[in-house]
Amino acid sequence: MGTIERFKEYLDYKGIANYRAETECGLSNGLIKNALKAGSSLGSDKLEKILSVYSDLSAEWLLRGVGSMIIGGSKATELENKISSMSNSQERKEQAYDILLGMFDVMSKTYDYFGREG
């Protein structure tokens, strides 16, 4: 996944339309759609504009796909972001949340078990 796809993921997560992002960042109209279609990446000048406007967007994540998308975001936030972007189907999102809640429950019980042992 390249910078344009990650930027689009961020926009979708925040509920920001392409046109609004292009306007706020001083990018040309249709840039996002065209770059996605062409599979091209964003130049450093455009990335600087984007990061200056969206201060909660992690540069590390945008450029390299490393860490959390949102600055200060936790692993739980990162998982929630992935679930949110996974599907528009509410049923699939609810299933994914149920799985995560089950995982957290198991982890909590494991922690409690080992915490009592030590």
C-alpha cells in the first residue's frame, strides 16, 4: 500500500471527502481519485501540505505504513481503524468487534491467572 492509499484510508476513517481534502490542502481537484486510479504516489510537496493540514495524521504511518495512523493512537485504536475501514457492512463490523471483545476477555483472564501465580 502506498502513500495515496494510506491517505485515502485516513480520509475514509475521518469521514472527509476527497474534494474537501484537496481544497484544504491546496491540491488540484481530482488529484486523489486520479492518483488512486493510476497507482501513483504523492510527491514530497503534496505530503508536506497534507501533514501540515492534518496534524493528527502520523507521518511515519503515511510514508512507511509503520505504527498507528493517528498520532497518539494506541494498538486498540489501530485495530478499531482497521475494522472501520474493513467493510461498510455493519454486520461484519459487529462480528469483528465481537471477536476483539472475546480476545480482550481471554487476555484479561490470562493476565489475572498469571498475576495470581506470581
